[in-house]
Amino acid sequence: MHIKISVFTSVFLLSGLLGCTSIPPSKTLPQSEVAVSSVNHTNYRSYVAADVDAVQTKLQRANNAAINKEHQTAEQLAQQILVDVELIKIKAQRISAEQEVTSLEASITNLHQELQWREPIRLSPLDP
């Protein structure tokens, strides 16, 4: 009888210890959901649509991992998502700035061309 109680007690204590050492649910996953939403609901998609789609797919994988109690995988994916979202923002800002520079350069070129077409202004009737 002592052996059965000892085995039962050991199994109970071991299962309690294993339960304590399990990985908790991802704390970063809710933050990553908000971050993905922020790049999906703005004009980032017009600049880097493939990156936005990729980060949404990664978020689905993280959510599936959380549902399947794969907490470590969910947390790793959630952290990657936060980095990916920052990269999306930087890429979109760079592309936007490049487009603005191109537009300004085109305006400057147009102004130079207009100035070349105009006749010189005579300041005095004596100027040749």
C-alpha cells in the first residue's frame, strides 16, 4: 500500500512540476496583432503589399501556434512580426521619400526647360 501511495504521490508531484515549467502564452502576440493592423489599414500596402501579406501570413501562423499551445513558437513569431512591421514602415517611408525626390527633380527639370525657352528680358532700350 505504501508503494502505491508513493508512486501516486510521485506522479502527482511530477505532473505539478511539469505544469509549472510549461511556457506561458505569448505576451507579444496581442502587440503584433495591433502592429499588423496598423500597417494593413494605412497606405503601406500601396508601397510594400508583398511584405504586408507576408506579415499577415506570419500572424496567422502565430495565432495557430497559440491555439495549438505551441507557446514558444507563437512568441517567437510574434517577436518577428514586430520587427517585420517596423521594417515595413521603414521601407514604405523610403519608397515614399524616393517618389517625392523624383517628383521634385521632375519639377526642377521642367522649370529649367521653361527658363531656357523664354526670351531674355531687356532692361534698357540700349541693351542689344
